[in-house]
Amino acid sequence: MDFNVPSAQEKFAVIAEVMGESTEGLPVREAAYLAVDAVESLIEDCGVFTTLRELQVPEEDFPLRASQPALEPPHGALHLHRT
């Protein structure tokens, strides 16, 4: 998300506000980065996996995964959150 903030600061600032961050009086750029923090906190709170290691994807599967569309699981659905 950090990477996208500079090109859409106003949108990210709105996301921060909607997620309950206090953005009043902040510069747009600073408010935008609060969205990144809020989303990262949400991901952590929900226990969503964020790495291939957490998903237990073997390194030898990386080329196969890289060649497939992102939303198309190769062999059935992946479990994206911790149980």
C-alpha cells in the first residue's frame, strides 16, 4: 500500500477517515499514510496471511504461482487467514 499512496493521497486519506483514524487538521499526505497503518492493523487483527511462507507455499511452486492469474487458485482454494 505504501507504494500507492503518492499517486492517490486524497483517496487514502478518505480510507483512513472511514477506518476511524483521526485525520482532522493533518496534511493530506500524513492522513493518507494513516490508512496504510489502519489496514496493516486490520490485517494483523484478522490474522490474514501476508506471505507465501505463512501460506506454506513451497519455493519450488513459485514459478507456477507467478504464471497464474492472482485470483485463480491453482489447486483449490487457499486458506488466507489463521485458524
